[in-house]
Amino acid sequence: MKIALLHYSSPPIVGGVESVLAHHARLMANAGHEVIILAGRGEVFDERIKVRVLPRLDSRHPEVMEVKGFLDAGKRTPAFEELREAIKRELLAELEGCHVLIAHNVASLHKNLALTAALHEAYRSPGFPRLILWHHDLAWTTPRYRHELHEGYPWNLLRTHWEGATQVVVSELRKQELAELLGISNGSIRVVPNGVDLESFFKLEPQTIAFIEHLKLLEADPLFLLPVRLTARKNIELALHVLAELRKEYPQAMLLVTGPEGPHNPANQAYKKKLLDLRDALKLEGAAHFLAEVTSEFLPDAVIADFYRLADALLFPSQEEGFGIPIIEAAFSKLPVFCADIPVLRELGEDDVTYFAPDANPLEAAKQVQVRLEAESTSRWARRAKRGYAWEQIYSRHIAPLIKEVINDNST
């Protein structure tokens, strides 16, 4: 499918909308779409994404600035009409063959009203792409812009419902404002939030990203980390039982065990089989992940550190330790720690971690975990943010269904 994104400018121009535009474009390209960006300024930032620079789309183009000076004073001049027609011709030529056009802020801000007017006329042309109007800001509800807005055409295009176009906003606040501004129902407006690129924000290793995608770790809520080798003294079976209990309250809870089999004891292979059999018996397939099943390669420290940043808590039920590096690493990563009550771990964690007996009843241990997770607002918010505001999640939950819906609507 060919999708066009429209804005005044695009990367490397720095701005909030420009950043969102880039993320949307990459996500759509990742999904296999042909993506083109139409902007007044910008450069190619991804070889898969075509950037078509049409200077008159820019809010700072000399012709646009001249026309805006008159418009801000309430005067529509012949130069506005000429500019509108020129932009309309360019849009129609560039959008031939496109299935969807997503216009960011063009129908809600007055930065280039000739572009707004050109789009308003062009989108009703036969064969025009399905139009999605994506609103980040609303000129008519912003007090600082009121002196630049006037009754009548073209200013009223920014508070007119464009029949047949799909309305998208970035927050519930904007949804309420837009519904009142356009006189349409809240239910006719889609909310698609902005997000964070976890790969860039956490500086994740390529190997980590591959694990995340393969195991669907971003769907975990919460994700428990157990960075140990598969040896019996690590008491991993208790972690599996606790996970099974937790999933009754947290259906999306996952456990990630990072280590391979212990290298020195032949019994470790039998222990691994015991764990896999237990996982099956507890119906934890797809929830309890052993990286030893995915790779036999050595995992560098950088990948393990990535998992600490991604996880929501450390679950460490070991029966015997000489020290306890994982709970130190968890401290540096600001993760809640749930660990076995053995002397060395209590020596390290003192009163700042949550303990349970190495032979604890899994239900009781799970209750301890739940009580602490729900009591910590930072932990709750971190889990909710990862689940709702990572760009990958936003695309799969909001943007991909939206594109599919508008195409299906257009084909009926």
C-alpha cells in the first residue's frame, strides 16, 4: 500500500510533529508499506522512505510568509488564490497512485492556509487518496493565535468538519476540544498517542531487539527478569510457580530467564528438561522464556543490561549464593527486587528488597509481589507507559488498524 505523509517540514528539521512524522514513516515502512513524505523542507532520513520537497508547503516559504502577513490581518489577496492553486496542482500530481494521505496539522493550524485550502479542494477530487487529518495542535482553541484568526474563508477551514475525512488527535484533551470545535461526536474522532522509541531511548543492542521481537517481550505486563544459569540451586521452578499464580491477576505477565545450562554439572541438562516440562504443565508456554532455547551464543553484558532496563522487576529465588550480583544490578537499574530470604541476599538488600522463603508457597510469594508492585506508583506508571506509549505498541494497536479501516471504508 502506498501511504503519503504531509506536513510543513520533515526531518532533519527539529520539531515535535517532525519527530512523530519520522516514527510513523519508519513504522509503516517496517510493515511493508510504500511511504512518501511531502514537505516544504526536509531530507531523506531512511533509504526506504521517499521525501518529496515541495517548497510551497513550507510555513516559512517567502510566498507563504507574504500571504500569511495579509491573512493575519484579515485580508485574503489574489496572491493567496494563486498560491492555493499552485499547491493544489502539486499535491494532485504527487499523490497520484497513493492510497492514503495523512496530513499532520494542515487542517488545524494556520501556518500555511494556502496549503490548507488547496488540500480542502483537492481531497474531493475523483481518485484522491483516503484522507486522514492528524491534529496535534488546534489554532482556534489556542488563545495566542486568536488575533491571527478571522471569520470566513479560509480561516474557518480550521474549524470545519471535512466530510469523509478521518479525524485523529493525540490525546483525550484534543479529542474533546476538536469535537466541540467541529460540532461532531467524540466517537467519530480517533485518539492515537505519541510515543517513545525504546530502541533509541535505551540504546538497545541489535541482539536485544531481535529477542524482544521474537519473544514479544513488549507485550509483557509485567516482565520479570531472572538472569541466571539453568542450575538446580537457582530454584527456577519456584519462579515458574510464582509466575503461574501472578498470571491469574496479570494475564500478560512474563518471565525471562537469560542464562544457558550450567557448564560444569551433567545434571543441568536434566534440570533444563524438568523446567521445560514444568512450564508445559503450568501452561506457561509463551509466558516463561528461556533464552537457552533461542540461542546457544554467549550473551554480552550489554544485552543483559538491556534486559534490566526493559524488565519491571527482578525475581531471584535462588537457594544458595556466595554473593548476589543480580540484585546489585537491579538496584542500579532501579528495579523492584523479589528474592529468596537467604543470608547473603539479606546482607546486600537489607530492608530495601522483598524476601520470601526459598521453599515459599507460590501463592503467598505472588501476593507479596503483587502488593509491592501495586504500591509503587513509579513501577505502575513504568509498566503502563511501556505497554501504551512505545511506538511499536502504538503502531500495532492504533495505526495499523486505522490504516486498514480507512482503506476498507474507501473500497465499499
